[in-house]
Amino acid sequence: MSQQEPVTKNIGPDTYQVLMLDPWTASDLLLDLSSIFGPSLSIVGSGLLKSGDSKAAFQQLLDGVGGAESGDVLGENLEKAILSLLDRLSKEKQREIIGILSKVTSVQKEAAWPTLESVFTVHFQGRIKAMYQWMAFALQVQFKDFFSSN
């Protein structure tokens, strides 16, 4: 796939097309994301290692069993990880990331494909879940080599 072929995905009733960022912007974005999410992922990983059976501990966490209040190591570490993430992800940084991704995204509006940047506020008004689903998709497009097994 060339850099200028958009990747298309339907999210709810909308169809989005995302182009690749230039490598400098993508690299800067990756560094930002690493500094935001890296420490939190490290805390969760540490909890998995300390729990002994990490697969069972993670499944218990997904099932809602255990948690920080029961003294579960993974649950305690997840709580620390979430607090760590919230400390690092500012409103300004989130808006910056959304702004970068919305410039390389188009959304289908009847026969037109405006950039998401130009319709963002109206498009996602009252649809915050859809906004985060689009953001996850746009990040997967940018860093697809991190999400594949090749």
C-alpha cells in the first residue's frame, strides 16, 4: 500500500478514511504516546509478573474478580496505572493528538469527503464513544506495524 491510499473503516453509521502521517509527525506522535502510556503499561506488567499466574490474574481482572479492595496485586497495580495515565494525559495533549489525526482523516458526508478536522465538533457532538473509536482506528492506521505479527 502506498502512503496516499487511505484506509477505510465503518464506525457506527459513519465511514472514515485515514491517510498516513508523514514520518516526522508519526515519530513525534509515537514518542508522545510512549511517554503517556509507557509508564502505565509498565505498572500493569509489573502487577502481572507479581501475581504469579499472569494469565489467570488478567482474566480475573477482566471478569471483575478481585481488585484493589481485595488486596489483589494486579488490581492494585491497575489502579496505579490508571492514575499514572491520568497524570500524563493532559487536555492539551489529547487535543493535540486529535488535531493531528483529524487532519489526515476524511468522513463520508453524502457524496463528499470533508476532512474530519473541518466538521469535528458537529460530527462528534454527543458521540464521545464514537470519537474514541475513531481515534483508536486512526492510531492503528498510523502504527499498523506495531499491531501486526509480522
